Amino acid sequence: MKKQILTALLAASSLCFTMSPGHAYPALFPNTGYSWVGDTMPFFDGQEFRIFYLEDLRDGDVGFHPWSLWTTKDFTDYHHDSKVIPYDGSNEFAKDSALGTGSVVKGKDGLYHAFYTGFNWRSMPKETIMHAVSRDLVSWQKLPEDSFHGSKPYIYDDTFRDPNVFYNEDYGEYWMLITTRSQKARGVIARYTSKDLKHWEDQGIFFENDMGSDANMECPTLLKYGDYWYLTFSDQWPSRVVHYRMAKDSKGPFVKPERDYFDASGFYAGKMVKDKDSLYLVGWTPTKAGKQDKNPTDWAGNLVAHQLKQREDGTLYPVPVEKAAERLQKQVETTPITERGDVAGAGQSYHFDGAGYADVVMPKMEGIRKITGHFQVQVAKQQGQFGLMFNVGPNQTGSLNLVFDPVKQQVAFYNTDTSRVHAAKPELAVPVSLQPDESYDFTLLIDGTVAVLYINDQMALSTRMYDLPEHQWGIFSAGSEVTLTGLQTSTL
């Protein structure tokens, strides 16, 4: 069975070599090949990252979303364990006929404690906070006697979930943050406390939606990194992005940064985790219905992790996970196939003079790749657009495009032909400062049909592109005078 699973995993990431059973699975953005990654619950055990997640099997079973597990040291080699905490399929009225998001903490008793959401749409309330323990993080014993529901002052019948538990050394107690709703019918995060991880006391509303909507704030995390406490959550509507707040004390008050998110809606339910030195945000990028680029997104997809860096003022920004990016050092020769329009250069450097449309087409994209380079926009002609195009066809334009737009001050993903980008609405976009006569570094990480772009220590843009693998790609300019230097492609 394990050998069959590994074979499916390799096929899913378009890798073209074999492995012996038990070997780690190389990937940047893993899924199993037969199931998909939903909400993640990362935990660092002192040596490795244990990334628990809701496994979306899409198998039509009455129950769904068991907790499964990815284990990795470097976010590049992964080992998989399926269904480490199963849902209860024996009784259609079981409180945990489906599992929801939670967290893992190591208790003072030496055991690992998982707190998770039990869900059953047939019952009321539908959601229950549940508890399990383990000695090895793989084999878990459920403790149904520790389960509890919400109570007033929360509207909890449909929303009482996503427990995030940690030991708060500042106050000498365990904290649990829970996604729920207030009597004002607005999303809030409640705080519960405990001394023993069994008995929990409600301490009231910890944080109330400050985004001008009534949305739930899903999958919260709270941890201290450097001199600041950071709170993250995902707005369930309308934007569906991961937000963060910062404070000097774990009880707040929490400040909303000017740019309070890291990525667009192609990255969801991100939760923070830290090792001895670094901070990470782990979430997922959705699949699309029928594996078609033009179709709507599904729930769940591939695991995606960002590393978060801290500025002097405490604000955070995403970068590629350094441990993973360092693994991709094997240079891949990129010799252009064709060039069109007013473009000069070769190899690693190209200059577009901004006179209309121009492009350079590169060979087919294969396997795991890292593409890096530097864009510099000229003062005279910054009104146009430029970027990277994928699934390039006979007309030398792509159907999938990552577009830098100095006028709109954004980087966007367009699911339309390169020639029509100027008049189209992007599928995803993030704000990026693009100033003339300044250089902008970018790194694009690609694994199978997932591509994540990092722009100049500002933002990330996670995308799904089914027609990216095994097709030509390229660079283009549409009316923008821009110079691209340091273009390199590398792999494992």
C-alpha cells in the first residue's frame, strides 16, 4: 500500500524518478495524489514540523475530513501519515462524524494534546470542541469526556470551532482561542483558559471583527515572535485572505497594520508556527472544479508554506521558505525559443523598450522549479504592464499570466490570454509598490500545477495553473519600458 501511495505522490508532482518505500517525498506544495489538503495545523516538535491537516478525500463517505499528517524538516522532503485522528463513521449522529480545524500542544504531563472541532450537521449545536492525546504524534486516543460546546454570550449553534491552544508563559496558563459569533451576529474570537488542559473557563471575547464586515474569523493563531505577539485569522467572507494583528502583550490591544495580509485568496486558512529561529505561515491553495483553469475553486488543495520576516517596526512580510529555496540550486539552462517585438538581450538579461507588445518564449516547464530575477521599470514608460506568461501557444501568448502593473500598483494573476490582459479583470491580485527606476526582485516557486510568486519582500501571490506543466512559458511587456536582469531557473 505504501508503495502505491508513493507512486501516486510522485505522479501528482510530475516527478520522473522512483523512490524506495519509506523514503521522504520531495515536494514544495504537497498533496497525496489521491486526496487534498484542507486546513493545516502546524506543530514544531523541536526537531521536525508536524503539519496536521484536514484530509479531503472526496470519496462520498458519510463522514469526512480526518486529521492526517505531513512531517518535514525543510518544507521540501515530506513523509505522510493518513488518518491519524479518524472521524467517527460508526454512528450518523456522532459528534465527530466530521473533523474540523484545531491545534496541537505539548502538555506539562509530557503528552501531546490535540484539540479539534467535531462536526455533525444533523445535530444542534453542530460543532463541538474535542480532545485527544498521544505520546508519538501519530497514534491518538480520543477523550470524549472532555468535549464541550459553546454557551452565551456567543451565538454558537453553527459556529464554535477551530480551537487554538498554547501555553501562555506570561500568564502561567493554557489559552484556547475559538472562532465563534457574538450576540451582535458578528464574528469574534473567544478566549478560554485552563490549568490542566481538561477544564476550561470562558474569559469572554478576545478579539472582535474589525474589518467592517460580520465575517467569521477562522483558524486563529496567536504566538510571540521577537518583541511582538501576532494574531492571525482568515476572514470567511468576503475576501477569504489571511490577516494579522500585532501587540506588545498577548491580551492586546492589537494593532491593524496598514497592509494586514500576506497573499490573495489563492492561499487560505494559514496558521503560524515557529521553530527555534524562524516564523512560518502554513495554509493551502485550492484545486479547481474538474481540474480546469476557468472553473471555480474547490475547498482544499495543496499545502503551501510561507516564511514570515519581521521589519524593524514589527510588521511582517512573506518570503520563500529559506530551507526549501536553498535546496533548489541545480541550474536549468533557459535558452529562448523565439522573441517578438522590440526586445534586446539574451540569457539572463532582457530590455523591453515599451513600444507596443514584445515577448520572449522559453522551453516547456517541467517538474519543480524556482525562477528568480530583477525587474526595473523606467521613468519614461511605466504606463504599461509586464510579467510572466504560461501555457504559451502558437501565437506566442499565454493563457495564464502573472502581471506587474505599475499604474494600478499591483501584481495580479490573469486567467486570460496575454493579449487581453489590459482589458480583463484579474482572478487574483495583491498590492505592490512599483516605483520607476527601482529594482524589484521576484522569486517564483513551481511544483506541478501550483505556482507561488514572491515580490520584493512585500507580498506573495499563490495560484493554481492546470495548464502550466509541460507547456512553454515566457516573459512579456505590453507598453512598459522595463529591464529584466538576473533571470535564472533552478531545480532540486
